[in-house]
Amino acid sequence: MTMDSSGSSWFLDDPAPSGQEQVVQRICARVAGPVVGAGVHVASLPLGGVQVWLDSPRNRWRFYHRMARELRLAGWHTEAGPDRLLLLGWSAVCLSHRARMLSAALTGRLADFDKTAFMAVMISTRLRHEGFPVRGLPAEVEARCGDALRWPARLADLDGLERRSSLEPLRLRLAQVAGLEAKVCRRCGEHLALASKVARMVAGGAVPARERASGPRAGLTERMVCVSVPNVTMTAGTAR
């Protein structure tokens, strides 16, 4: 089955990609949250694609639409019904939208290292005041900044998915998306490394010279951190 609005819109002709069910499960569970996400079920459809349904009927329609939005951002055509969500193959329109969103992230939020550094300072300072262990501070700050960036989780969801198509227009779009995702992944890694670095600085730890030389510059925010944090290493016992 195919549908085409400008050459190719969505397709069930190709076999289901390897790892598709697991990826859809991860995406839907993340969107639904830890409580509802435990009741997310995914199964293959007889003619291709997958179906998603929830155990709990409460707010089911709202969750289905949230999941559909995130699945469309991954590049799939989806349809939300009253009792389940259907995923019906790659969509040229959705893949083009994903490419635009990835490009926008690279020139927008992921281009702003000052914002990440400032966020890392605020989170680190609050956690220290709450008595959070110094040893775990960099990892916790990195995780929270990653949640704020959103793309690290979105890219991690797709791990293990084999994206392919027998149709040339879709292959080109999938290749374009893969290239942009690689750039976004590298940029996210730079942001997370910066967040961890700033957290160590706020905790009073020395920043290795290698990281100072190779990491992204955070501009005024990071310079303010450098002159405002202690120059001595604080242990878990002395930091409060």
C-alpha cells in the first residue's frame, strides 16, 4: 500500500525495519512517562507497520496524540484511533519535517553554549545547597541538561533501528536525516561535556587542562563561573 501527495507520502510496501518495535516502545514509553509508560504495548500489524495501545483507559486519547507527534518527528506516518495508535511506515513529509527540526536545532538551541553553561551553574548550585553528593554532581547536571536539550533522548531512542527503503526518494531523505542526526549528536555531546565541566567547577574541582583546551567556549557565563567558584577541591564530606 502506498499513498502519495507529492511523489511519496507513506508506505507499507517495504518490510518493517529491524528493531522497529523496540524503538517505538522506547519512544512511546518516554512520552507517556514512568507511570503510564509501563503499560505501553507494541505489536506488528499483519500488513506491515505496528500498533500501540495502553493498559489504562484514563487520558488515553491525550497520550496517543503525544506519542503520534513524537513518532511523526522520528519520520513515521501515524494515525490515532479511539483505542490504539497505528504506525504505517516512513513518511516523506515527516522525514522532511525531521530534517527541518534538526537543522533548526543546530542553528538555534544547540548553538547557544552560554545557555547550557548558565543552566549547569543554576542546577549545580541548587543541588549543592540541597546536599547532593559532590561525586555524583557532574553526572546529575549532565542528565538534567540533556533532558532540557531533548535531542539526546530522541536520538538514543533510535538506537538499533535499521532505516531503509526500496524507494529512492525515501532513501535520499533517510540519508539526509542520518547526516543531520550525526551533527546533532556531536553537538549534544559538546553541550553535555560542558555541563559536566561546569558542574565540576561549581563543586570546586579542578578542570583538566585537556578539557579547557578542547571543549566548546561558553563565553561570559563560563568566565563568571571560573572567577566565582573555589580554587580548592571540595570532598563529599566538606561540601554542603
